[in-house]
Amino acid sequence: MRRSARFALTALALAAGVGKATGAGLQDFAAVERGRYLAAAADCGSCHTIPGSDHPFSGGRPIETPFGVLVAPNITPDRETGIGAWSDEEFDAAVRNGRRRDGKRLYPAMPFPYFARMAKEDVKDIRAFLSTVEPVHNPVTVNHLPFPLNQRMAMTVWDKLYFRPGEFTGQSGKSEQWNRGAYLVEGPGHCGACHTPKTFLGGDESSKALQGYTLQGWVAPDITSGQGPLAQWSVDDVAQYLKTGHNRFAAAAGLMGEVVELSTSKLSDDDVKAMATYLKDVAGPKPAAESSADSKVLTAGGAIYQDLCSACHKSDGTGVPNLIPNLAEASTVNTKDPTTVLRVILQGAQSVATEREPTGPAMPAFGWQLNDAQVAAVATYVRNHWGKAPAISEDEVKQERARLEARTN
């Protein structure tokens, strides 16, 4: 009887504790679940977790920028090295206004110009979720930029030029689905952080929103609805790509593969459909001019393609729907910058894994087998035969090979 009484008292005490925590906002389980979803939409895990780590959100992952390397901080609830001692207001100031606890300005590797579009309550929910993850004691030195770029005072000028705070407001003439997609793309999804061209200071060229950019050795292609790489994709094609990492035209790899695996695949079908609806309504640039290449190079490249590529991509380049990219509609084939095409030929690419599509084929590496002239030939053939992209020189291949070797050393 005494044992039962002690158990009852313990249960009562625990219940009282939970109730108290809920009242204080520390155990609002609905907020935690909303925050878990929004943290996925914002792709927090991609930057703040070292790939393969057993300690999510503990920081330490290097982030390449055109100006040098920054390292993502620890955002677990550890009180000394994470954000456990932060108030909700301090967390909101960092996420939506680019301000550290000491008032100094954050670098835009933290995409606060996009997160500024988020509702304050959404950011508070993300904090509620992060408060539930495992605290990890992991001190991180964030700033590895060279002098004078390592002086945060420069961000005062940058913010005045490129930072426009203010929550997202929907357009009355658009559907609820369109506005939901616009919020996700322009806010937590921060798609423009990768897909919008940058000025020499690293700010968005707002007149070219979502028209493509190259970063960290990958091309983030034009994702507007114009005559760019995604012109022939339907709303359903875009939604399927975001949800599974592939569709009848293409397969995600590299940085986009991470985005799908850790972020968009976690979103609801309705939300990826909303994002696709918005993207297909964004105006894009005019089609590129026809590109000419040396006929001998095209002949040599075509022969290499038939020998090494046609078994998977087929002689006509159509590939296998939802499995192997259709080269005629692959975004990287029709993109001016050849970085991704060269990278996957030289280094190969692993297909993205999601809960819905746990396995998929990988692109093998051919850098060991082909010399620079041969890689240039086959890449030029693919980009001219199924696209309008410029020819690729042997020197461009040599430079890309050197960059890839530097990244792996």
C-alpha cells in the first residue's frame, strides 16, 4: 500500500511539474511540433549539423562563402556553448534581425534577410523545438574570415544596402496556396540564398531573383518559370522533385540533395505543392541564344557519350523517368555555368535518400578515366546536343579538377 501511495505521489508531482512547465511555455507540445516542422522547412539541420554526426544542431560545419569560411554555431540548448541561456527575444533577434546576443551583426551566411519574413510566433516555435533536442557542449569558433572581413563593423553598411526587415504579407489577388508557397520560398525556405545571383558584396541582385547562382562548387540553377532550365516542368514535376529528390526530368545531388533530404522531403504534400505553384508563377529571363561548338569536339564528345553514358541516360538522353535524369530537361545541362556538369562527370554524385524514396542510383565518377580534353568534349556534347549552353574548354575542366582536389585534401 505504501508503495502504491509513493507511486501516486510521484505521478502527481510529475503531472504538476508538466503542468507548470506547460503554463510557462516550456513544454507546449503543439508549439514543439510546429517548431520541428518549421526547423525542417528552414533547413536548420543542414548548416548546423556536421554530416554523419550523431549530435544534430551542435554546429561545427564549415560554410564556404566567396569571402572565406564561416563555421555554423551550436544551437542546441547547452547553456555554455549553445543557446540554452538565450531568451526568446534574443533568439528572435538573431534569426529575424541578424543580431547576436551582444548586439553585434551576424554575417548573411545566416540567412536572416529571408528569415525576417517569418512570423515571430513561427520563430518562437522553432526555439521551443530546439529546446527539446539533446544539449551538446561544443564550443565553436564561427569567424574564420581574413582581415578586414572578420570585422563585423562592415555588416553595418551591408545591412543598409541589402537587409529589408519586415514580415511576409500575402497578395490579395493570389490564391491561398500561392501565398503559402510564397511564404515558404521567400521566408523559411530561403531559396534565394542559393538561387539568386549575388553582387560583389554578396547581396542579392533583387532584379534577378531566383535566376541562378554558383556556390560551394555547385550550380543552383534558374528556378523561375521563364525559358530557363525548368521551363517545361509542371507544378507537379516541381513538387515531386522537392518531395522525393527526383522527377521525370532530373535527380537532386550535392547541396540540393541535402535540401531535399533534410528539408523539403519533410514537408507536407500540400506545402511542396504550394511552393511549386509559387515558383511556376515567378517571371524569368528570356531564352539563351544558340551556342556553337567545334564540330570535331562534338563528334568526339558524342562518341564518349555513347560509350560511357548511353547505357543509363540512353542514346536519346531521355534516361529513365523518376530514376535517371532526362538530359534534355535537366536544369544543369541548360545552365550557362558548367560547374555542376563538370563536377558530376569528374567526381560522380550520390542520389538523395528520403523516407518516401530511401534508395536510388548514383552517378559514377569518370575523372579517373577521362583526361581534361575528353571531359570537355563529352560535357560540351551533352550541353549542346540537348541544350543551348556554351562550349566547355579544356582549361575549365583543369580548373574544376583542381578545385575538387583542393576540397578533398
